[in-house]
Amino acid sequence: MRHSTRGEVDPFIVMDVMEAARKAEEAGRHIIHMEVGQPGTGAPSGARMALAEHLAEPLGYTVGLGLPALRARIARHYAQVYGVDIAADRVVITSGASGAFLLAFSALFDNDARVGLGLPCYPSYRQILKAVGLKPIEMPTTAQGRYQPQPADVAAFDLDGLIVASPANPTGTMLNRAELSALAQACAAQGAAFISDEIYHGISYDKESVTALSVTDDVYVINSFSKYFSMTGWRVGWMVVPADHVRRVERLAQNMFICAPHASQVLALASFDCAEELDGHLAVYAANRDVMIAGLTRAGLGKFAPPDGAFYLYVDVSDYTDDARAFAAQILEEAGVAVTPGLDFDPVEGHRWLRFSYARATADIVEGVARLQAFMEARQ
């Protein structure tokens, strides 16, 4: 049967690592999971109890933009957390952040538009862009620039759009208000769309996350209930878009998704009342971060980006290998620790980097670090 070129995207390597880890576990091995950016906790218990009370009712379609109560609560969240006033009408509930990216790219760009990504970055950006007929423009970043795109890149690469992430995956680096403002201004000068991925907001350590909405309204802000809210499997996220884009996005959402899952939206609304439990998760991530930084440094894996937020360390392993994928496979086989090769995030330089996630329970992180130290000592 015939097929399209849209499906000719690269695999999501972390999913291949997860499958290899699953097979090892199926064979009876105990694997420490540092490969996937998934909290070890589930949805907040209070939110699950609230959802249970709704299950006797029919959970049918919601309106395409999402439950009005959830949209209003998200707007209130911006006022409470960031001091930014936005109209609830600008909030769009989506089928996870992945659904938000598909809607954003479809609403903002025509075929062959040039959309800039600072390498390393979340791999699905470029794969979704390719699948919908757009051109991902992969831009190098530097340690001095904290592995983030720079304002001059927008004109230098003749971009139609720019995606930034803060805190970033895989590096954990963050953009401050001045940096976000400079990027927004560069996009405006170029006539380029500005997209801010903020799905790791709420998970930061030494500094506060800044939303792009605090510097411009001419932006698509994307967020999710997967990370801070610990709701990965429920597949619900949101976007805040300019007021004159709402109807455009609504038409796309109606036809592509009808709506985000109703039960997930109910759970998401209730999760806003579970701050104490969710902030407890943040304390675990902070402890895990300290364990990981100290342990990897002792193991000789101390070349990494400064992890301001999220729950990753992105480590330069070029002193030991120029084939990170093979190195990750060796770590899984010999140490029983699943980690992600940098090629997922950077097809140019990723062969010399690994990403380590510390989103699981602290006991797992302690055990994983001990295994990694023993693995590295055996190589000396």
C-alpha cells in the first residue's frame, strides 16, 4: 500500500530504551529507570478522590476549548503564581502538551515554514514539525548561552517561528525575564511566531520560573499537567494563545481532537487544590538532584549543564565514548540502569551526551547512582 513521507520521522529513542529495559525486567532483572521524564508518583490523591465522585455521571464530550471551569482556574493560576492577568477565554485545554504542539504548529505556520529549535531540545518538536510539512531549523547552542537559543539566531537563521523551553529538556536550564523579553522582541522584529514550552514550570530549585506571558501577549505558551502535577498518563495540557487566535485554534481542536479527555479535565481541575502534596514531590526532586549531582561527579560524569529546573542532568560523556547509544546500552546491560542517549535531543552532537532523569523515588536514585559509580570504576 502507498504511504506518505510524513511518517518518515526519527524514532523516539527513549521509548526504545524503555522497551529494552522492559525486556530486561521481564527476564527477571531489577532495572533502575533514569531514562524517562516521568514522575514516580501518580496523580494527586485528593484529585483522584474528587474524580471518583464524578464517575457515576456520564463523561461525554466537553466543548472543544475545554471545561470552562478548568480554563478559568488556569487563568487564576497565572494571576496567583506569576502576577499575570489573562482572560480565561485565551486558555485552550489540549490532549497533553503533544496535542498543544500539533495545534500550535497547525495554527501558526504554512507548509515549509522555518521553525527554530536550539539543540539540544525535546526531540518531538522536530518530528512533529516534519510530520506536518514544516522545516525544523536546528540551531547550535553553547555552554556560555546555557544551551538556550539567542536573540540573534532569529534573524541569522531567517526563522518563521522559534520554540524555547524553560526549564528545558534535556538540560534543565532556564530563561530569566530579560532573556525571554529579548527573544520575544527578536521574534517580533523578524515577524516570527514565538512559542514558549513551560511544561516543567513548578519544578525549579534555585530560581523561579518566568512565564513568557509576563513579557508579551504575542506568544503561544504551552503547559501540561504531566510534570509538576504528576499526571503523565492522563494526557491533558493547555495553551494560552493571543485573543485573536482563539477561534482559529478552536476550529482546529474541534476537528483534530473534538476535546481533551473529560475525566482528565475533571482530575486536572481538582489537582489545583492539592498543592501540599505536589510541593512534596518537588522536595523529593530537589533531594534527588543533590544525590545525582554528587554521585555522578564522583563517578567521573561531572560535565553537565546547570540543572536549574525539571528533573534531568545532561552529561557530556565524550571522555569515555563517541557512541552514546552504545554506551547507554552497555550501562543497561552491565549496571542495570536505563539512561537516554543524547541523539534523541541533538542529532549533531548527541553522540557524546547522555540524559539522566531523577524523577523517581529517592531510594531508586541512590541505588542507580551507586550502580553507575561501580560501572565507571570497573572501566578504569
